[in-house]
Amino acid sequence: MTKRVLVLSATLAGFAVLAASTGSAARRGPAAFAFWRTTNWPALSGRVDLVREVTVHYRAHDGATRTAVVVLPRWYRPLVDPPIPLVISPHGSGVEPADNARRWGNLPALGRFAVVNPEGQGARLELYSWGSPGEIADLARMPEILRETLPWLRVDRHRIYAVGGSMGGQEALLLLAKHPRLLAGAVSFDAPTNMATRYAAFPKLKGGRALQELARLEFGSVPRVNGEAWADRSPLFYSRELAFSHVPLQIWWSRRDQIVVHQADQSGLLYRAIERLNPHAPVLQFVGRWRHTAEMRPTRGLPLALARIHLLQLPPPTA
């Protein structure tokens, strides 16, 4: 059976296609997802508030003080603190950690897990780290940072995941490539995987020339001058590490993305490279026609992605 999965949308149609792939959560089918979605719609749509946020401060790789927003089930507190999974969620370029935290809605309560949304720090820039090696090292330190800043938060060390969209997806992929033993699963939504071609495509975007200027500042050069520095931040050049990480990986990408353009040559190319290197790698791609990172939301594809890595448990379908 092919591992290629086409997701039309985070609806029953999309889940029907997802159910055709392997995996116990998916095999429960669209009936289970329809029941779960209807039952939890007030939470998914934000009509109720089942989570709370805690802001912590940490010292980045360069010594700068940065913040991280931790999203927890509202009931979780000192003395009511069972071990729970942790999701490390890097933000997209220019996105504040609080905005990234809001993407998760009530899902941490529905799945009984925590999400840490770090502010991040690149080599020179704050919200435009673009996979800086120091930033990836900081992401890998998040469980330890939370142990020090929130000692009552008990993280299940066997259930740590990375999930991000756009630049956050790029950094989730790099975190998996460089620290595979840390993670039990990873999901990227609409991630750039080749930063040199990403740089070349920036002028096609509104404000793209300014993005190129920021990228030159952060990377310290243009790709033709120091291609190695750009490759070091490109998940595509870690295809082998990803292919043999033995960690479940989902790559979601859109054919109509107007931000990370030509995704067939970004996330799509990365998936093909992993498959070529290791046909047995636990990697799936989900391909559709959504707006940039639109599926990384509670009412869209994010619950399906989380169900595949067992962060959300769907009920069995009724007869």
C-alpha cells in the first residue's frame, strides 16, 4: 500500500482518505472522527476555554533572555500533576510565541498534553531564526528548561514531540534530524526545506525584498557565497538522518501555498528523498490545496495529525 496520502480538508472527506492508510487511529474511520468532532466542537471552535497559559523565561544559546508560552490543560497544576506528553512547537517566521500558542486552542486539554511555544533566537535575529543551529539546540533543551522553570510540570520523557508550521515546521524537521532520540514523533506543516531556493523565491512575496534582507542578516551571506551555511539550515540536506531516525514523521504540504511557493520542490521533495533513501521509513505525506498553514488549526487538520501520533484518542465507531 502506498504511503502517500492526499488530504482534501479536515472534514469527513479528508478523514476518509486518511483512514485508508495504516495506523490504529486512522483505521477507526470517518465515523469515529465525525463523532469525536461533533462531541468536541465547542472546544475545537473555541466556545469554551479548557486550557491555561504559563509564561516562562529561559536563556538562549547566545545568552539572551527569551520567553516561552506553555499551554496546559486547565486542571493541571501542582499536586494534580501526572506525567503528560510534551509538544515542542516552534513558531513561524515573524510570529510571536503567544500567537503560535493560540493555534493549539483547546487541543492540549482534549489530549491531556502540554505545548511549549518558545520565542526562539537565531544567530542574529529573534523571530526569524530560520533553523539556526543555536535555535535547534535551544529547542532540544526545552524539556530541561521546563523542568527548571516549572518543576511541578512532569513531562513523560518517552512522549516528546515536535510540531510546527512554516518556519516552525522547518525547525521541527531539523530538531528531529539532529536529536532523533529526543522525539517520539514529528509533524511539519507547509515547511520550507531548501533555504537557498526559499531565498530565491522571496521576491515573489509581498514584502519579499525585506525578507531577503533579513535572511542575509541572519545567515550572514547569500547562498552563492556560503552555500554550506544555507544547507545547514535546510531539512532537505538532512534527508538521510530523517530517513533513518526511526521516528514517525508527517509532512503536510499544499499545492496552492502562496507563502512557501512551489512546495512540490520543498516539503514534497523532502518526502521523496526520504522515501528513496529508506522505503520503510515511518514517514507520511499529506497533500492538499489549503492556504499556508491553514491545516494547523483545531478545526482543520491538526487533530488528525495528533491522532496519528497518539496525542488524541478517537473513540471506536458506533454500530
